[in-house]
Amino acid sequence: MVGAGTKEIRISLNDGWFRVMYVAKFPEAVYVLHCFKKKTSTTSKQDKEITAARYKAVVQERSKK
């Protein structure tokens, strides 16, 4: 799991699969965490780690307010 409330948009085009990872559970904004082109049928560990790190950064930044 990347983070509570994280969703993904799946896009299939002629030149490949694409993913947009985002979180929309906060009232002030929709945060796009990561966008990438998939090369395999599974999401890579690196892409999951990037998304998780950005989710954590959003949560930390929001807690400062």
C-alpha cells in the first residue's frame, strides 16, 4: 500500500500503459503524486517507493498548518 486514499488512473495508448497516482482525500486539493509509463504488467518497486515518499511529504506538509 502506498498511502491511505491513494488512487490511480490507468491509461492505455498505442505506445504503452501509463499510470497517474494521486490522492483526493484532502479538502484543499487533489495531489498528483507520480506519473509514469509502465513497462511491465506490475508497478515497479521504485514507482511505489516514489509515490509513497511523495504521499508522506504531503501528509507532513499538511500537518505543519
